[in-house]
Amino acid sequence: MLHTLQHFFAPMPGHGAWYFEKLALGLLFMFAILGALQLAPRRARKGIIAFFTFLGGAYYAAEFFWPTNSATNQNFLTPYQDTVAGLASVVGSFAIGLGVISLLQNHTRQLARRRPGWGYSAIFLVFFLAMTVFGLMNAYSAKSTVIPAVPGFWARQDAHGLFQFLFVGGLTNLGSATFAMIAFYIASAAYRAFRIRSLEATLLMIAALIIMFGSVSFGTWLTHGIHPVLADGSENPWANLRIENIAQWLMLQVNTPAQRGILFGLTLGLLATSLRYWLSLERGAYFEKEL
Amino acid sequence: MEYIRHLFNPILLFGALGTMAILSLVFKENRFYRVFEHVFLGLALGYDLEFTWTTILRPLFWDAMVRDGQWAWVMTVPVGLMFYGIYTQRFTWMSRVVFGIFFGLNAGAVFQDFAGRVVPQVTKSFLPSKSLIPPPPIPGDPHALLHQISFVLNNFLFLGIVVSVLVYFLFAFEQKNKAVLRTAQIGRWVLMFAFGAIFGSTIMTRMALLIDRMYFIFHDWLRLVKG
Amino acid sequence: MQHASENWWVSGLVILLSLIIVGKVLLAQRGRVPFIRRISGLNAIDEAVGRATEMGRPVMMVPGISGLDVVTLQALSIFSYIARAVARFGNKSIIPTIDPIVTGVAEETLQDAYADAGRPELYDSGDVRYLTGQQFAFASGVAGIIVREKVAASFLFGAFFAESLIFAEVGQQVGAIQVAGTTETNQIPFFIAACDYVIIGDEFYAASAYLSRDPTLLGSIVGQDYCKLLLLAIIFLGLIGVSLLNVPFLAHSSLFSHPLHWVVDLLKVK
Amino acid sequence: MNTNQWNRLQTIDRRVIYAILLVVILIPLFFPITLPTFPSKQSRNFYDTIEKIAKDSPDKIVIVDGWWSPSTRGENQWQAQAIITHLMMRHLHFAILSFDTQNNTVTQSQIVEPLAKKYGYVYGKDYVNWGFRPLAAFVPVAKGLVIDIPGTIKKDYKGTPITQFPVMKGIKTRSDVGALIEITPSASAEGWLGMFEKNNSPPFLFAPTAVMAPTYYPYLDTGQMAGMLTGIKGAGDYEGLLGTHSFGSRAAGALSLVYALIIALIVLGNIGYYATRAASRKEDR
């Protein structure tokens, strides 16, 4: 039985006999399942969704809990991890159309109705198309000429060159620039938030100041007079009061346990929420709607 | 002449103009920013599309199905189509089936995550040396007593912080009990102190990025800065 | 740890914790509805939405920047309560998204919440806006939306990373009331610095229970509390074991030290 | 001063703050300010470890592994620059390895090649580029390097078998490695510590971005790491120790000024807040 199935699903590299028939059959089979789901009575729909949700989670749960062969640390489900991950990313990738459709709809509508700001929609569409086209050309035929050379003005431009222009010149630089905006914001946020207006704000400020002093030259200079070693060669207990050591102690002895406490709560919350989703126990508008 | 040509190097010019446009937002929203925001969004969406095709769909789906003859991949197409049910009244519910599969996939991975990520943190809270009784002194240590005292104090502090933070995050036990209430309050103070430390230690990396952007403009592009 | 069989004590603990949570949920569904403490930031939702409506400016909700995972779904379920408040006031909401699948779920959530509040006509297909899948392109797009639409209330719930401060500071500058909560602990300080109300740590997971007062969700929160106490008990036990091993008399007598080592190393994975 | 003037201190316009911040960052780029550097203990240990290798085992090879991409070049590039300069000054042999596509190109063409010209380094004879590996291949690579370096790496970044290079002569296993240097913006240390290192042998030298650094102090305490360069400050420290004063020290100078600015702002804000509050209390009476 298993053998027949394996044989049926075996890859057919040379597109041998029945390849196209099997393609059609596969499509037909899946559409038949979808049709059957659609024909199922309305009140069964919640059950169907719960079933598929459970199925989705069951693989990883079973793969984790099923006892393994001690030599390989694998069980009979382990070899399929790549397949499951592949299926999820392929099916998930089909959803990109959802995003692209809604965006293109919005921007073409702006453009067609000449709404205020339609120029920006035009810019968006031009760069979107350019990136898509030259990106794909770069993947398939990077060397093909896009702009022929005009002697004295510019050299020939191939798809790879244009992709580099858009990707390196545009995308990565714009990304870094957006990231760099945070430097400004962190300064103004520090100025505004670190006030002695409450105990909590004061604690926030003191800890931040200690760490800041501990990480720049003029901060460490303040306490560089405390030598780590005494004259007799033994360690100097007062060296613990060097600012960088206080900062380090703060990170290790205060920040680490606090983060751990948060982590316990967060991961238990994650466990509980995951269990509710997996077993379809979740509540809320989305989950209680009549289908 | 060579310098002018360098200034108009398309990749550098694009990057420099874009950088200045994006950074201008911090002062005031303006057209220059708006133009490059839309350039950025357009490029990013195009790249998403291209990236999804070249790194996921082409190798895992198209090449596998067409070149390697793994015909069964065709069966993913109808499943993917279920997403688009949200555009119709009749098939909307179908999208929930495939959303549900994804909810499940995410939820099912939680057991391994919990065992692998959390349990080690539990054991690290007492191992290897979070003992509340100090180990015997190392012979010949001139500060033996000091080391023992700091060992015990540090470990008590560590434990106290973990406990008070956890107590702060208890929701169901009515915090009318004075001891519980006070511990939770201490937990909140400790949290604030820890958050301050995180804030302080993030500043350097963020500033380094801005310094790097300035280096890009004034060294890579304008060549006004040497070195 | 790849598989349960590497250490059955650890896996047993995971199963036990899961059973406690599911058990408490089932008990609560049978009518034993528990009580949970106040979560201060969440009481500000109505105030924020109301003020935005008075000013005639929209409400923005960002469900983080990760894909469709448990954190994002939890954020969306918090948003469904906020969306009901928005519908009650007859205001407009904007949800920018970074993931196409999340976009789909967010659209459904918003429609359902509006319908629930009896105002299905408020829904507009432009409310949920997929921007892009790239972190900083998304950040610049959201920053653009905040300043151009002059959002008056901004709710940031979900998984945020470095861009957290961009959203929070830009929102602060246009004078929006901001409520935030994230599972990424390293971003909480920035939200505290720039937002009006911040919920911390697993208050994020408790939020939907707190807002809905639904027995199932409340039961789950109580289950989590018991699990926390259990973890604390394990830590205390381990500490006692480790401490006793530093007592010279006990450490040198194999009668005591063997069982102590066994207890202490129970949850260790090779 | 009256209440209004005090109040001004706590309500400085953000655009003023931003403008001062920009100026403070730009000044050290144009006019290098060489502030006296006080290298941290971890930076000094990093430096001393390389010095020790140059003295004790100059014929071993040093692995320089990079996980960073241009998005964190603001910190990681200057760390890499300083470290590779040091290796070349002491004429140590080294191999470049990358777990990020762009990292390999940037390290080779923008850091190593310009420096090689200056220090007379010849490809294949003095250093080699092991090329890029995808992250998914990390475990087999890290484990493979322990017992069989040529068999794990096989070819250099251009596809030439590495056994053909004189620099790889006699380099077979972990014991032929002088040090492992890891330059990274992510949590990449655990993998090396778990799969390659054995009790800090060969010495493990770590150069993370400043955000990542605090997580790794415990490893320094337990001696699993020989040294650490923290972000751009670490790069500045290192240049100070080398006496090169390239961009890293200038950036570190800028950073000191930025920190001074932020601290000054916080102090001013608090003075303004305190004074305004005190004044308003007086008026209440």
C-alpha cells in the first residue's frame, strides 16, 4: 500500500508518461476536496476549520514528543520536516498576491481619479515595476542589455547593473537611512523621558546613565584611578567600583534576572495562547463569528 | 571633472539623495521625504515579489514540479487559492481553513520551543553556582571573606529579582495581601531599572548607524572626509 | 532540545504545564469564572478613541512586524476590542501590515468587529493597508501615515524590533495618545519613553482576557499563574539542592550528595 | 531666572536637539579629535591574545569569521578593519570565512585588499578567503573544522582547491588554528562555543555590535572567551592600542561627544523640571 503510494507520488524528471495527466489529476483532486468542503453543511464549517487547525499543529507536536531512535535522534516524522516547512512556505507565498492586489488597487485608484497625492502613487508604481522587472531579469538573464550604450554619454547597462542601482543604491541605502533615524529619536526620547518626576522614571534614568558612563571613554576615565591590582600584586576589591564594572554588574545581576522573570511569563503566555489556538478554544470576534 | 563624474555616480547619488530625504523627516514632514518614502515602498514591494519567486516559489515549487517532475506540488495551488476566498461572500470562510492551518503550524511548534528555551532558563536560575550558601574559600585568597559575602549577596539579589518580577506578573491572585502587593511593587521598580539599562546599552549601536550614514555622505559620496 | 526523548523530565514538565492551562480553561468554561487584577494601560482605550473622534482624526493600530504567528494573532484580537470602540464612536481606523497573510486576517477581524458593534458600513477596503514585507520600508511607510493622517490615537501591539522607536516618537510628535505592548522585552524601554501607556511582558497575553472578561480566556490566565508558581517552586527546590551541596558535611557523604546531584540535574539536557 | 526661563530648559524643541546632534557627529569626522582612550579590559585582552599568538605560535592560522552585512557596517566594518590591520602588522596568516553573502565581498574587496597593498600581503601565501557558507550549513562547517579543515572547506571563494595555497600547508585540524575571531551583529557565539571551541582553545575572540555585547559578559567571566570588542567603542579602543587612529577612533570620538550631549540634555531637563516645580510650589503658598 505504502509502496504503491510512494510509486504514485514519485518524481518524474523526464516528464515520462502520465506526467501531465497526473498534474491534471492532482489539481482535479484538490478542487474536488474544496468542492466537498463547500458543499458541507454550514454548521459543520467551524468543525472543519478546527480539524485543519489541529492537523496543522499535530505534526510539530508529534514530531517533538514521539520517542526517537537514540542513535540518530530522529523519529519516523523527522525526515519530513523539510517537506512540511517547504509546503508551508510555498502555500504561504501564494498569499503575497493578497498584499500586491490591495496595494495596486489603492494606488491605481488614486492615479485614475487624480486624487491629491496621485503623483506619489505614480512614483510608487514606477519603482515597483522597475524592481520587479529588473529583479527577475537579474535572476534569469543578468547580462542582457537593457539600455544600449550612447558613446560619450553612458556605457551599456545590463539587467544586473540596473538591479544593483535599485537594490544597492536605493533599497539598502534607504533602509540604512530609516534605521539611522532612530539615533535622533533615541536622543529626544532620552531627554523627555529621563526626568525625576516619579520613582519609576528616576530608576529608568539612573540605570541608563550608569550604562552610558560605563561605555564611553570619558566615563571610564572618571574611575580609571582605581587600579585593578594592588601594589602587592593581589586584586583590589575597590576595583568593583570602577564605572564599567558597575555597569557590567548591573547587566548581569539586575538585568539578567529581571529579563528571566519576564521571559517565564511571556513564554507561559505563548504556551497558553498556542494551546488555545491549536485546540480551537480561542474566543473573540474572529473566532465566534457565524460562518 | 573626475570629481563631478563621481558625484553623479548613479548608485551613490541615489543613495545619498535617499538618505538625506529620509533623514529630513525628523525635522519636518516634506515632499522630498514623501517622494523617497514611495520610492522605498515601491522598491521594497518589488523586491518582495522578486525574492518570493526566486528564493521560494521557483526552487521549491516551479523547478521541483517542472524540472524535477515532482508533480504533486501542483496540489498546493488550490490550497493557495483558498486565501483569495476573502474577496467573495461565498468562499470567505474557506480562507479561514487555510489561515487555520497556519495558526496550527505556529501553535504546534510551541512545545519544542518551550522545552528548549525556557527550561534551560529555569535550571540556570540555580545552576551552576546560584547557591545561597557560599563554597569553601580558595586557599591563599586574601579577600576570601569578601568573596563569600558578595557571592551570597549577589545570589540572594538574583533570586529576589526573579521572584519579585514573577510576582508582579501574577494576575489572578488578588493582590490584597500586603506582602504580595509589596513584592509586586518591588518587581515593577526592578523592571524599570532593568529597562533603563537596556535603553542605555542600545544607544551606541543606534548612534553608530547615524555616524555611518554621515560617513557615507561625506566620505563615500562627497569625499570631503579623508580616511 | 530537539525531541522529548532527550529528557523525559523536561518533556513531562511541558505536558504538565499544558494540562494545568487546559484544565483551568475547561473549568472556567463550566462556570468557575475567576477574577484578574487591573492592567492599567488598557483602561485608556476608550479615552484615546474618544479623544481621537472629538478631534476628527483616525485611530491607528499596528500589529507588529512579524508574520502570522501567535503574537500577531493576539495583537489582532486586542485590536478587535479597540475596533469595537472605534465603531461605537463612529471613527475610522487604519491598520498597516507587513505580511500578506496577516493582511487577510486583519481585514476579517476588522469587518467582524464592526459588524459586532452594529456598524458594518464603517468598514472601508483601504483601512487595512499592506505596505511591504521589508522592516524599514514598512517603518518609513508607517511614519508617513502617522504624519499625513495625523493619527490621534495609536495602538502598537505585537512583535516590534528596532523600528519601535520610530513609530512611538513620530506618534508622540503629532500628539497622538499612544498605548503599546510588545513581547520583545528589549523594545519596552523605548515604548516607556515615548508612549502614554505601556503594558509589560505577559500583560500582553492577558490583555484580551482583561478586555473581554471571557471565561475561557480568564481561565487560561489563571492556569498560567499556577504554572508560574510551579516554575518558582522548581527553582526553590533546585536552589536548596545546590546550596546543600556547598555544606561540607553533606557534599562529602555520598549518601546525601548522590540524591542531591540527581535532583539538581533532573532538568538538565545533555 | 523666572519660572518661564527655567521651564525652557525642560522644553527644548526637538529640532534644536537634532541639529546639535548632527553637528556633534560631524565635527569629529572633519576634525579628528583624538580623545585619550581608556581601552576596556575586554578590548585589551583581545589585543593581548593576538600579540601572544604572534609570539608563541606564529605559524598557526587565524580564522576571521563574519556574519555581518552592510546594514551593521557602522560598527562591524571598523572592528574588522582594526583586527585585520593587527593581524597584518604582526604578520599572522589568516583565513576569511563568511556566513552572509554580502559579507564576503565587502570583507575581501573593501577591507582586506586595500590593507594587503599596504602591508605587502599576498593572496594564497599570507591569507586565504574560504568564501561564503549559508547559515543552514553552519553546524556541519563548525563541526567539520574541528577534525578536518581542508576536507570541510575544500575550495576558496573563487573555486580553487585550498590545498594548492602555501598558506594552508600543514593546516589540518583545530590544533592548527591560532584563534577564532567572530565579527557579528547576531547571536553567533553560542554555535562556535558549542560546536568548535573546547575550553577556549583555540582562543575565541568576539566582536559583536554594542547591543549584543551585554549578553556575552558571562562567557568572559567563565573564560570561554578570550576577549571582546564592544561595537564601535571596541574598534576605537583597538585602534588606540594599535596606534593607527583610523575611522574607528574618530567614530568613537564622535560617540563620546554624543554621549556627553545626551547626558547634558538629561541634566538640563532635570534642572528645568526641578526648578519649575519648586517655583510653582512657592506660588501655591
